[in-house]
Amino acid sequence: MYDLHTHTIYSDGELLPAELIRRAAVIGYQTLGITDHADRSNTTSLIRTLEPMRETARSFGVRLLIGVELTHVPPAEIPFLAGLAKDAGADIVIVHGETTTEPVAPGTNAAACACADVDVLAHPGLISVAEARLARENQVALEITARGGHNRTNGHVASMARVEECLLAVNSDSHAPSDLMGMAERVQVARGAGLTETESALVLSGKALPFLSKKPIISLK
């Protein structure tokens, strides 16, 4: 199992990185992304802070992906900040998408989907066909989220991904211990978004995601 979108006390999460990693390991995760909220003030410092945790994760049998979630930044800053994060050593860059429950700046989805340094567009809300097409072209995965409120548009996101053959990722957007999901819950989130059993198996395996597998990209079709 993988979860690419989690938060610690270094933004608005409840857990230290070590406890988050340990809890994920016990549930059965092989890959965990720690992606605390970031902007110009903390992008590089977050990555530097988490670097020593790679050894802790290895001790628990977890592959740690160090990253950030660029959150409520002006769309024009996304390419710069995503590049800054990658240059600082980030394994994964997530952008906080245009969820229907928060005042995310219009144009955020488009800027993220057009950026080669962005890996995942989190909870993209009512993403457009044009934005989904950009995501496919730049191998930006669209998120199917378990997060309350943000998950209202999961069905729309899955539909757009199917039409445009986009990559998908199922994530918890975990802030608290109870947010981490077991496999049964992950399947429920995927199927609840409207994915077929076959599509869900592919998405939940992570085999289509370029930063999790060196195998060729596999679309939903």
C-alpha cells in the first residue's frame, strides 16, 4: 500500500514523523509520503527537516517519500516552488487543488497540471477537461481523497480521469491517527468514487505512478 499525502506537526497534523511512519507500517504501508503544507516560507526547510527520517522509515520497513503540499500559493508561484522543492531534494510535490470547500485561487489546478515538477494534484474539485488533459500530458496524478469535504467531488475527478486517461492516486490526506486507512477502506474510497474493480486494483497498486514504479505508464483504458 501507499499513501502519498499525509501531514505531521510540521504543519497541521497531530503526529511526529516517527509516529506517523510507525502507525503506517503497522497498518501495512510500504510507501508513505509526508507532504506538509508549504509556501515560500518553509518549502526548503520542511525537506531538510525530514531528511533524517529516511533511516527511521527504513528501520520500520517503509519507503519514505519526502515532499511538500504547496498550499494556497498564487498559481504563478507553483512552477517556481515546485522546482525549488525538487532542487532541495523532494521526492514528491503535491499541489493543494481547487477543492470546493476552501478559497483556493482560481487557476491553481491549471498551473499544477501544466508543471512537470508537480507529481500529484490533491483534491482538485470540479477539474475541467482541459486541466485533466494537461495533467495527462505532464503525468500529474489526480487525487481521489478520503478527506471529508474534499471528497465530495471524487466521482467527478474519477470521471475526468477516465475520459482523459489521467493517472490517479488514492490518498488519505491524513492529519490524525484515525485518518490512515487500511486496504479495505482504500478499496471503498476507490469504488465509491466510481472506479470499477479493475480500475481500483490498478490505482491502488500504484503501478501506474511513475514515481512509484519504473514500469511504463498504464492508463485506466
